[in-house]
Amino acid sequence: MNRKNLFTRTALAAIVGTISSQAGAAGFQLNEYSTSALGRAFSGEGVIADDASVGSRNPAALTMFDRPEFSVGAILINPSVDVKGKSPLTGTDTTAKDIAPSALVPNIHFVAPINDKWAIGASGTTNFGLATDFPDDYPAGLIGGKTDLKTMNLNLSAGYRVNNQFSVGLGLNALYADAEITRHAGELPGMIGLPVSPSARVAQLKGDAWGFGWNAGLLYEFDEDNRVSFTYRSKVKVKFKDGEYQNDLPSRPDLEKMGIVGTNGETIKGKLDLNLPEIWEFAAYHRVAPKWAVHYNFAYTSWSAFEELKATRKSDGQQLFKKEEGFRDAWRVALGTTYYHDDNWTFRTGIAFDDSPVPADKRSISIPDQDRFWLSAGATYAFNKDMSVDVGLAYMHGKKVTIKEKLSEDLPLPAYEFESSGKAWLYGMNFNYRF
């Protein structure tokens, strides 16, 4: 029985949609690992070291701590993403509002100096993720449906102070990914005589796996008020070796002649490798006055390494899906300021721009990726020298884009056309304690 069929391809193609996110940075990358960083639009990250979260960004900055410190918190992402259009097949309205549900992104960090040379750190963050959800009876159900990707990154790192100005650091990362993708029949059954309802599952794919990588950093302190950093985060390959695929379609010879293989709820095992990109980042901090500092950074993500997505059946290695991606490298730039009001209050703000790595002809409604502009503000209140709390707020505005997407390359049907716009509010809070 040939499993290389329309609906298997559609299910695996849905994973491509995870490369288009409105949740955080461009692509499906997330920056939300710290509330203090959120308040300055993540400018100067890896060099400021105002709390323990810096260790997850730059292990070299661990040497800036003179006693153990702990930080825990979360950032709530509240996106508003809409798509508008009409079906080229029936003229049915394909508008869908608020397709991206809210998500809570937690973080936890710990730093422990060992002596005047060495320090270690540990953190738990989320580096990648997204969620979109269309109605089960959505007309373009083969390219809508549900897409949910969650990740958790565990980091262990160490920093070493070479001299009074120069520090180096190295970290190891273990990333856990959990994905669920569901697609529905929509209006396609009426076009090809398929005896199922619009809400029938034509593809459901689930899987979870671990991937491993490393990160490194350099820190140079010109003096106590001026410093720069350079960091690198390696690629991570997540191998979904035991993915589960199924649908609600009947197994019938006439459908098989059309390349449609129903599973009747039976599970098919499949394999898929997801390559997460490497990231280079430069950051700087300058305290330009007793109460004022400016900070900025430039990040470069090597999305061009994501050339194709390929899936095979686990039992015999038969190719089930292959799609050329053609992604390009993307960059992010941020600028912020910090105002040290007194021993209790610190205020910060920032702006940023995220460049999208997704070419216009590769966009999908499983959230359409787009260039984004950030405005952020935040504050820290120190109860005493040991305990403080951070709060942060950010607004992210996405550029309006046009999307052309086919239900399948296997059927001679016209592409659906959509207009999409997106924005998001982010709210964060972290608690910090020094021992």
C-alpha cells in the first residue's frame, strides 16, 4: 500500500508551518527568557548581567556575579493574528480571527560563583515554539487546523575570568520538543467526492523528541561602565523517530487510486528531522551617566541552513514527504536604555526590529511569518539588597502580508489567497533572590 499520498504529505507539510510564528522573534524562535530583558526589548543581552538570566544567553557573563543568585518567572504572550480571504473553489469566506492562542512562557535561572575565577550556572527556558488553532470545519482545513509546538531548553554552563577585562564561557543544551498537528477535510470532499464531513480529520501527527547542542560566549570589560560581548549558539537537530500519523478516512480502493490512503484510525510510524538554526550575537552596554545606561545588540540567525524538510516511513525508509524550503538568514537589532532611579527602583525601555527569514512564496497561514517591530518598557523594584521583582511590558507589531497557498501540489486546484496581519502584547514578571 502506497503511503506517499496527498494527506500524508499535507500532515507533514504542516510542520513547515511551525517555521512561521507570531509568538516571539522571527521564524519560530522565542526570546522570552527573562522579564528584565523583555523590558528593554532584549537589547544588550549577554552583557548587562542585572540578574541570573544572563547565564542562559552568555556563559562568560557568569563571572560578573560575586554571590549565588536565583531568578524565576514567566512571560504571557497574548497575540492577535487574523487571516482574511475567499475560497477560489466555492467563494466561501475563509476569514479567521485570533488564530493564535495566548501562551505562558516560563523561565528559571541559577548562578553560583565558585571563586574569583570560576562560576557555574543553570537555566530552563523556551527557545522555540508556537500555537495556532482554526475551527474544525474551516473551509481551508487542509492548510489550517491545529499546529502546536512546545520546547524546553535545559542549559548547564560555566564561565572563567581570564583577567580583569576578559572572560570566556561554555554551555551545554538539552532541548525537548513536543509537536501536534491536525488538519481537517474542509471543502475538499465536495471537490473530489470524498465521503467525509468538513470537520473530519484527514491528518493528525504527534511526536516528541530530544535534541542537543552547545553555546559559548566572550565578555570584555573596558571598565565597570563599558563592556561588550559576543555569543554563539549551535545548531540543534531534533530527530522525531517515533512520530504517530493517523486520519479518519476510510480505506477504499477507489480512494487509493486517487492517492488518498485512509488509516481508519490506525497509527502509522514515521521519522522526521527538524534542524534548528545557529545564532550569533553581539551586544554592548555603556553607563553614560551616573543614572543612565544605553545598550544595544545585533543577532544573526542562520536560517539558510534550513534547506528542506524530509520525512520517511519508519518501517522501510520510504520517502513520505520532501519540501524545498529556501529559507534565508535573518537578523535582529535592538536598542534600549536603563535609568537607575535609586537603590529601590530601576526603569528600562527598548525598541527592536525582527527580520523575517521566510520568503514571501513560502508563507503559510499556520501563522504567516512577517517582519516585526517592538516597543518595550519595564521596571525592577528591590525590596532590599537580596530580593527584587521585575515587571515588563512589550508591544509587537507585524507587517501586513499576502499569502498564496495551495491545498496540495497533487491536485489541479487554484491557490487560496489571504491577507494577514498580526500583533501581540507581552507581559512578564520575575522574582530574583541573592544568597
